[in-house]
Amino acid sequence: MIQPNLKKKNTISATDVSRNNSREDKLRFMLESAKILSTKVDFRTWLLEKAKLTVPSLADWCAIDVLVEHNGLERIAVIHQDQKMTDYLFEFEKRFPTTEKNSADLYAVIRTGKAQFVPVVTDETIRQGARSPEHLKAMQRLGLKSLMIIPICAHGKTLGALSLGYAKSGRVYTQNAFEFFQEFCNDLGVILDNGRLSLEIAKRDTAKDLFLASLSHELRNPLAPIKSSLELLKLREMTTDVREELAGIEHQFDHLAKLLGDLLDVTRFTQAKIEIVPHTLELRKLVERSLKANDALFRASDITLHFTYPSTPLPVWADDTRLEQAASNLINNAVKFTHSGGSIWVDLAKEDEYAVLKIRDNGEGIDPADLPNIFEIYFQGHGKDNASGLGIGLALVQKIVELHKGSIAARSEGRGKGSEFVIKLPITDIVSFASEPGSDAGTQRMTQHVLVVDDNVQAADSLVKLLNMSGCRAEARYSGIDALAHETLSDFDIILLDIGMPNMDGYEVIRALKARGIPPPPVVALTGYGLREDKQKALDAGFSAHLTKPIGIKELSEMFKKLLP
């Protein structure tokens, strides 16, 4: 009597499955599944959304588990058509965590890479899987009637498993459904493998960027006292020969500082955190400033410069600092790869609605095989003469130009035949020019009362000397604790505070100052960290401004004018 009833029940269930797992349902499922891949989310979200698609049309219950470190399992998704049962599944997971003892069938699939297909789950099946009377009772409440556990694999390795079950609906899985979900798990394997690879790449990129930022910070700190000492020497009387030697030292110092700036910039660009502050500027004046800044380099290299430009202005909507950085990078490269006695041509022109800057030389040229990759980050070319520098200058130039809605191209007929770089920028119809950088009549003598707080004694002392020789009344403290203990702290006009100090860093000092209830004088963060988020963090903490080491008297003078009446 029992056997016919079972057959009748199975016949009804097969009909139900046939209706719900029809070709149209599966096609709809695959189409919706493909849409999920078009969203920019992490692989865990992808897997969760795909699990949701299976319920209720193709399953009453679905779970996805993935392998993690030390052969453990992480449950990415657990979905049930009944929300109360979903809550119960989470409760079940807490009482009986997914371990090899509690989930022997799941671990067997992960370990062997072979699926388990149980079309009809009987009470005996549940009893065999139970580990205790309490476990049995909890499993019976799930009411499983049909079950599949299918490995998620990629490149011959098992990465996880998809579990699907029918319960109260009374449906059972067929061989056709089993094969369909095996194919589906192949797709999940690709998603999981690619997602993990992307995550690993992102982690390594983040680690690399943090390293570069940290390296830049650590190198900027010793540069700070060198910068101050150089500026102190420039304030003294000296012979022409000594002044020329000092100019050479300063040029090499600026070159080193520029390389460190490029390290920070490449970190900003790879994290998409670079910003420009554009205004209308005359391109000729910007190029002239770049050429003037490299004047000593031209003279030292014995290179002839040819500069031509139109009689009419070339107004562009640009960030002068960033665009000058791009122009200077190209000019430096031209000098770097042009032999003594060679020539460099810098030409400005208008072409249609674009301002065009061309920088051409008769130097070493570029191998044709290198041209397609010339703007890739860290690319240095195949020639031995190209293996100097960091390989990031041209990549930064391209990013800067693209931020200005422009384009850049490189041309060369081959090694030994020179090269040409062409920048095109859209001409703006806004012709109200902002004041040019450095247009103020020099740096005025300062008279402020300044406290410098830095654990680097040499850096603090050299900055104090520079400030005092410039007219300020400055003194130093070498720790945050000593600074807070100063008896007349409120008498200072401004405080220059290093952030990365031991025992009590700059953030702790600024919090302590504010906690006193007496408004302190303006406090400027002085640090080797110069990323945008570093600056914002300092402002959010209560600093009045942020300066990135190394700094000179010009930067300090401009900051004082900005902060002090």
C-alpha cells in the first residue's frame, strides 16, 4: 500500500518539476544571471545575487560556500523562499557551524570535486547524516525532499560548492536539472576565480601604493633640513663660483624632490584620486615658465633651444600647476635624451579649435617597437640607454593631459633620429586670465612669531634658522609633549606641527590643544605624507592648513599671508 503512494507522489513531483524547470525558466534564469555580471561589484555580491535567482523557480533553498584559508569554508549565500526559514537557516548555522563534522557531505564534495545528487531525500537519509539527536531534529525541521551539492571548480581546482534543495514545494530534481546546474557551476567557477584574482591584484596594488606613499614620506623627512639649509645659504653673501655650485646643488635637489612628487602622483592616479583646479591661462606664459625653470639644465647640457609661438594668445582651461608639470616632464625628457651640442624645438600653434604644443629633439629617438607602450606606467623601453628614471613620467603626463580633455602623441623615426611629443588642448572661450603663479613681487620679509614642532631635530633647527633669517621670531620644540608644556603657547602667531612624531603625534597634539578650551593660533600640519586624503584628514582634525615636506620660504610666506591678517 505504501509503495503505490510513493510512486504517485513521485509522478506528481516530476510533473511539477517539469513545469517549473522548463526551458523558458532556465533561459530566463540565465539571462538574469548574465545581467548580474554587468554590475561592478565584488565576487561575493555576484555569487549572492546569482543564488537569489535560483529561488523560488529552481529551488526552495540555495546556499553557496567557498574555500578560504586553511581549508575552511565561508558561506557566501543562504537563500530560502520562506523568510522564516531563511532566519532558521542562519540559526541552524550558528548552532551547527559548517565544519567537516557537521557538514560531511559538503566537505566530501569540496574534497573530491564530485557532486552529490539525491533526487529523493528520505528520513533514513537524514538520520544517516545527523551527528546527534539535536542535530537530527534540526535537520528534520528543514524538511528537505530533494538535494544537490555541486562543486564549483576552475582550472581543475575546487573553489567551493553550490547546494540546492526542494522542501515544502514537494518538487524533486531530475537528471536534466542536475546537468543544467553542473554547467551553471562552471560559470560560477569562472566568476569566483576571476573575482579572487581581481581581489588579489587590488590588494597588491594597494600594498604597492601604500609602500610608495610611505617611501615618499620617509624620503621627504631628511630632505626638509637640506631644503632649509640651501635657502639659508642663498641668503648669505658668496662668490659667483660658489653661487653657481649652489645653483647646481639646488637643481639636483629639486630634481630629487620632483621624483618623489612623481611617486606620490602615480599613487594618486592609480587610485583615481587626482584632482585639477582649472582656470583660464595663456599657454605661452606657462611654457615660458617651464623653459625658464629648466634654463640651468639647458646651459649645463650645452643644448640649443628654439622656441616659437603665435602672436595671438592661446587661452586654455587648465590647472597651471599640473599642466606645467606635464610640460616640464617633456622638456626634461628632451634634455635627458639629447646629447651635448644638440637642439630642442618647442613650438606653440593653433590648429582648428586646439592649442598645440610640440616638443621635438634630435636626440636618441625611440625604438618603433616601444612607441605603442611609451605611455604605460613603469615602461622604460628596451634600449639600455632608456633604463634610467622611474618609468612613470610619461604616464603622468598622459593622465594630466587627459584630465584637461586633451590628447598626447609620441613620434619618432627610430633610434638616433630624435623624437617629438605633441599635446593638443581645447581652446577655451573664457578669456579672463587668472593671475600667473609667481607674479607677486617676490617674497616679502616676514615678522611672525612661529613655533616649529618636529621630532627631527635637524629639520626643526634648520627651519627655525631660515625663519629667523627671514625676519620671523621662531623657536623649536622636539615633541608634542614639550610643545603642549610651553608656557606661552598662545603668544605665537602660528604653529608648524609635524604629524608623524613618536609618543604623541600631531593629531593627538591638535586634539589636546582644542580640549583646553582656549583657541590656539593657526596650526599648520607639516608632514611627508601628501596624498589628498592625508590633507583632508589633517583639515578634518582641526589643522588650519597642510604643507608637504620639503618646504621653502616661498611656501611658508604664501601660507602666512593666507592664514594671518
